[in-house]
Amino acid sequence: GYTYAYHGYWAKDWTAVDPNYGTAEDLKEMVEVAHNNGIRVLLDAVINHTGPVTDKDPVWPSDWVRTEPQCKYNSYESTISCTLVKNLPDILTDSNKEVELPPQLVEKWKAEGRYVQEVKELDEFFKSTGHPRAPRFYIMKWLADYIHDYGIDGYRVDTVKHTEEYVWQEFKDVCDAAFAKFKTDKPEKVLDDAPFYLVGEVYGYGLSGGQFYDFGDKKVNYFDDAFNSLINFDFKWNSKESYYEDLFKMYSDKMESDMDGYGILNYLSSHDDGQPFDPLRESPIKTANYLLLSPGASQVYYGDETARKLVVEGAVGDANLRSNMNWEQIADNQAILEHWNKLGQFRRDHPAVGAGIHQMITSQPYVFYRSLSHSGFDDQVVIGLDLSEGEKEIDVRTIFADGTKVRDAYSGATATVEGGKANFNTETTILLVEKQN
């Protein structure tokens, strides 16, 4: 890093909302509107580093950060006890030494008239938790405030593998306590009894490794016990190399065995992966099918659903991935957006799609089912891909008994199961079959 990041990603003050995004009140309103529409909100949590050192942003004290060496990424130690990149100071997350507030924050808070309040809250936090006034615990306190004050539902945790793994269990405990206090203090704003959610970015982690990430000289299980889920960096490669069935079966088997009780977050494009699945957006329908119909959770990056190209003339590096939303092209991409909408809504309505057991019914035509039974909840669907247009008959006997009225959520067409088969006449090549209510 050399300057303030245009993406607003590097922190100067963990307690303040970047004015480019809006105000604290704007954030509060956004969370409330999202919750009122059944949407949970995750923010990004960074404990590993501060923003870069510039003329206007002097380096934090040496008992807070290190500025060298730079990470080499060839071992556990050379991935953690080092700076992520040049000029991105690394928080001393392994230190238990008690430190004073950085003078930059003291000066800023006094100028804003909130120094006394911030210090009072810090005193209360350290007294109630018993944690030392070490750098990582200051940041955990500041991040926990967004849970209690705004009611966010989870964190996507950044640069997980660049920080000692025990830090994340400490962070989980702080988050859980803040979420419990939020539920006690503001019961009218509680959505349900779901726990606080943590998904981790262990860069390079893939489902193929099971619960472990391999540093070369050491393997670490980040699911034990801090994270509910990790971002799956295998997915884009698996999608490029595999036909639907091979991918779906492999993921279902893995999730039901090595990963039982834990989750993965699949993606095909993101803000910092310079090798996205389909950078020119030549196959946006196929992209949706892979991402939204695969076992595991799905991360839709802005513009996936509208075919925003990830190659931009004049852009360098990650700037290609972070261009403006292609609002002006949506009118011409309605069919693409509608496809993403339908698959996304079907996935939302049927947890079996992402969390159920996968089983192929027929290879030609390609039809499969997903089935989920958990704690008294049951959900089953049948899906067909690459089908013929017009009349089509699919085998559904594994899931739906004769006489069952079923509906294709993609087209709205309905049918009654006879002889274990359902017949539809649609102009599409996909079927999303559910029991008709």
C-alpha cells in the first residue's frame, strides 16, 4: 500500500465509519432495512494490519505493529510474523504486552470530542473481560461494538492465516459475548436464536484439504472451533475442470464426511482474486448454475448477476475486479439477471440446495435431487439442467410419490406425478421442481 485505498479497505480508525460510505446512522439504517427484509448483514473484520504509512498516516507505535520483515509465505512463521505486503504494518497479535492508545487515535478522538467516552468504554471492556490491554484486544473491542450497537449478524474475517490461530477463538468469544448482550439489551431487534456467524478468509484454503490448511511445515484446523465456515478457493478451479455432476457429487460427499458440521463459502469472482472463473462474462448462465446449485454457501460478487466484466481497459491488477457497477447495462442483460434471480430465490426457499445430500437420478437427461433432513426440518427438490426445450419428462420417483402436485419454480409450470414421472412443457432448458403448496 502507498496511499489511502480507494476501496476503503484499510483501517485508520476501527471505531469510525468511512465517510465515503456514509455515517453511523446510515449503517444503522442499512442493517435495520436489511433485517426487515430477511437479510442478514456481515461486515469485514481485520485484525492483522493497519492501513499503509503515508505523509498523513504515520506508522503506529512499535509496541503495536511491526513494519518488517515482509512475508515470504514458505512456512507457518514466514506467513504470520511478518507484514502481508510492503508498507502494510502488521499488528502484533502475538503480544500480550499492555500498550497505550496510539497517539493518532488520541488526537483524532479529542478533535472529534469523543476521547473520554472511548476511553471509558475501553476501561469497561478490559475490566469485564480480564484481557490485557494488548493490541489485538483493543481491536476486538472495537469490532465487537458493531455487533452490540448495530446488531450485525456476523463477520467475514480477513487475513486469517496471517494471524495466530488462537486469536480467532479469542475473537469468537468476544463476538459471542457482544451478540448475547445485544439480544439482552435490544430484544425487539433480534431476528431469531441463530448464533453469531464467522466465515474466514484463509487465502488458498480449499475443500480438498478437509478441515485443514497446509502451510508446508504445519497444518492448522481453523474450524476448531472459531469458524463456522471458510472461503473455498478450490471452487473456481473445480468448476472449470468438472461437469456439473462430478462437482456436485464430490462436494456433497466431502461435506457429508470430512466437513460434517462445518461449512464452506464458494465463489467464482471476488475483490482480490485476479483469476476469476469467467472474466469476460462469456458464460454468465453457466456461472450461475455452478455457483448457486452447488453444495455449500454461495458468495455472489457484485455484478456476477449482471455480467459486469472483470477486464477493464486501462485498469491494473485488482482494479479490474473493482470497477463501477454496470447499472447502464442491466436493461440489456435482463435475461441474465432473471436467471440469477430465479436460482437465488429457489436456493433461498430450499435449504436442501446448498445443505442437502446430492444424488443423480438420470444422466440423460441430467436430473438430480437434493434432500435435507435436520432437527425435524425436511426439504427435498429435483433439478434438471441442459434439458431440451418444449416437452420434457423427468424421473422424480425418488422424491415425489405418484399423485403429488409439483411446480417448476423456474417457469411456474405445474404437473402431477404419474408413474414416477413429471411432465412439463416449457421453453427453458432448466427445471427447479418443488412440491406445490
